[in-house]
Amino acid sequence: MNFEKEIARRRTFGIISHPDAGKTTLTEKLLLFGGAIQEAGAVKNNKIKKSATSDFMEIERQRGISVATSVLAFIYKDKKINILDTPGHKDFAEDTFRTLTAVDSVIVVIDVAKGVEEQTEKLVEVCRMRNIPIIVFINKLDREGKDAFDLLDEVEQKLGLTVTPLSFPIGMGYDFKGIYNIYEKNINLFSGNSKQNIEETIAFNDIANPDLEKIIGEKAAQDLRDNLELVNGVYPSFDKEAYLEGKQQPVFFGSALNNFGVRELLDCFVEIAPTPKSKMAEEREVKSNEKDFSGFVFKIHANMDPKHRDRLAFIKIVSGTFERNTPYLHVRHDKKLKFSSPNAFFAEKKEIVDISYPGDIVGLHDTGNFKIGDTLTGGEKLNYKGIPSFSPEHFRYINNADPMKAKQLYKGIDQLMDEGVAQLFTLELNGRKVIGTVGALQYEVIQYRLEHEYGAKCTYENFPVHKACWVQAEQNNDEFKEFKRIKQKFLAIDKRGQLVFLADSAFSLQMTQQKYPSVKLHFTSEFE
């Protein structure tokens, strides 16, 4: 198979949104169109005991939220689509930020009734910092919600985007009749009874045609004509180059639960979305069509299958081809490794693949060699950058609740921290372990997984810390020595062996910065 052609077939993207905007449901429906599943499991409906295909951790099924990023792939119109479904819950934002380093474009899902929510703003900001191309999907049109134009204004103002609608709703909530597809010039009528299968569309090139009244009624037809005239007057027409540069964002309307507007989104997406892009390493920029393999670890997931203690490292392929049973260089360890069973994913189903191309995500069985951010190459020393740890917001001491299981507990903590679920700090003074997380819900996830996957029980104790700051200073500097002596009970070592200062209040952080100006304090672990 032609290498360049394979790259051109790939589309790798993430789906991001505030919790409950319908991200997982949209992922399911995209799979339905890709023919990857026969019927979609309703995410909310407990009467059907079928859970969403992309949520496979027990705790996700109980809570109805996605905790870990799942990787799904399917073929649609001869394009290979790789979706990274990310957790929307803000307690798992770090996982989502890391995932954004592995995607070439994103789809942002917005709830028609709630509009732009806080978590969406944060995530879109990260995408804009990296100029990632964005498509907006406004979801749940079968419910009463905000006016379409108000929503478009809100997206422009709150997210700082330049939008151009490529489809437009006909009515909303009870009066919802369907969607006019501006991109393809046709009408998709809504019948409201097809959650499991796929709707028909009516081609409608000329909206001045009087047949429109027969199909959707006079009032709706008149409204649609007025609205489209307004759209043409107010919004710029779609410009693919501007979209790819992250300067213009197309908007689609629909209802993922009712399978509505999803096909339009997908058809347009496979046409306009970017193929795998080049990526900056510390040494140079690496292009996707280079012949030599390179890739990086953006996620590690332990115990995907509780029956076998396995850890999978998820690798995004940046350049070249990744082949089974071929030795590759693990840059940080400077040693060659080869993999006999690299996995490709379809939610819970994994299959072994012989060859993967740029844009693909491969899962490698890992015995503890990998950390998040590691680079694998065909031999060149490259280090991909841009996967930092952020300063946690919550801190607790972790205590062993069962002295007989100390070994299991430490092994469990060690593996969960490699996964990036949370961060571990070891106090220099007494060696006590402190866990720092972005959100409080993570403590439950850690406790649950330690017990169910490692057979270890733990308890927590509050530890009042305002911020964790990574310390940068010259070792033999007298000021640094004094800082270490005075602040010793606030100093800890993180998992990479970096020194961290745990400030107990905003005031003490400020005083420390004034008193020891040569000691630099950073809020992320990656500083230049």
C-alpha cells in the first residue's frame, strides 16, 4: 500500500465538551455511521443494560461519566477515522489536555439549552494556543433551547472563535422539523423516532422552490428563508484554508441522541479535516511523511483487562510506519525494544496490527518501561515536547489501611501515577506520600482502583497545601541552601525526582518568592 496514500486517508481527532453535552453519545453515533456497531447504547437509559461502547471502566458505568480517554477507530468512505473520546468532567481535565497533544483536529460539542459552559472555555483555549482546527456541533436540538443566532454569538464571544454555520435548524424543541444543510444544499427532515438507525435526506437545491411549504409548512419555510438570508449576510462563507489554520470554525446543528445531523457532520469532516500533521520535537520539526518511524506516549492505562494485569501505553504515530516485531529506540532509556502484539482499538475490542501509519494510535503492552511523554523512534534521538504536569488543586496524605498489603499498595500507586491519574509527592522530611490531583473525584477513582485492581486498601488524610511549585535553582547557591533549610518541611520530590515546594498558602508563596529571588518556582513541570 502506498505510504503517502495511507497518510492522506487518516483523520485523527478529539471530541471535547463540558460534561453532559452529549460527547459520548456523539462518539457512539459516529461509530454507528462507520458501521462499527449495529445499534447505539443509550448512555442515560438504565432500562437498557447496555452501556456506551466507549466507557469501559466499572466506575464509569456506575456514574454515567467518562473517566479515561478512550480510543476508537473505524473506516468511513475509505477514510480511516481515529477518535479520542475525552472525559468532560473537570476533575479529569489533565487527561484531556494531554490527549489534545495527540489530535490533529477537534469537534467541540455544545448543549443547545446550556450554551457555552466553563469547561468548554478552558479546553477551547488549549486548542487555540496550538491552532488546532475546530468544528462546533450544537447538540440536543430536539429539546427547547437558545435561539440559533444567540448561540452563534455566544460561541464567538465566549470562545473567541470566528464561526460560519454549515447547517441550520428548522425550528427547535417541539417545533423542530429538521435541518437545512448549507454545505450540501439539502434538507434532512426529523421524524423523531429513529434513535437506533439512520435518517433519510431530501435533496433540496433551491430554497425558493414552493415545494418547501408542502414539506415543512408555510411558517417554517418562511422562517428558514429569512434565517438563511441572515446567515449569508452576517457570516463569512466557508474557507477551508482558514479552517485548517485555526482561523475559522464551521458550525453544525443536530441531535446526537436521535442520530440527527450526525451524518452531515461526518461527511463534511472527512472532506475538510486535516490529515496527520507535523510535530515539533526539541531537536527539530518532524513531518508526517518522513520515512523513519517516530511517535510519543500520551497516555498509559493500567489493567484494561482486570483478569490480566496489563498496562498499555498509547502511542501516537507522528512519522514513518510502526511495524510489529521491529526494534525501536526508547529515547529516554536509550535502549531498543520490540513489540510482538501492538494493539489497535475499537473500545473494548482490541486487535493486533502488523503495520500502523502516521495519525494512528497504537497500544503497546508495557512492563513499566514507559512514562507519559516518552518518545520512540527508528533510531534518531528525538524528544517530543508539550506534555506537562500541571500544579494539582487538592492534596492528601495517603495511608496504608492494611499493613499486610503494603507491597500491593505501593505497586498500585506507582502504576496509577505513571498513568497520570494524579501526582505523587514524597516529603523530604519524613518520606510520607502525598497525592495531588486536579479534582477531588480522582481520590475516589484511585481508592476504587487500588482496591479492585491491586487488592490494596488506603485511607486519606487532609494535607493543607495551596499550590505545588516546581523548583529551579543553582545547587550550590547559598540562598538556595537557606531556602532548603528553612522550608524543609514543605519540600517534596515528585516522581521524576524533581524538587517541589508545597506552599501552604498564597501568602507564604508570595513571601518565599520575595525572600529568595534566585529560586524560581513554576506551576508546571515543564519549564525552559
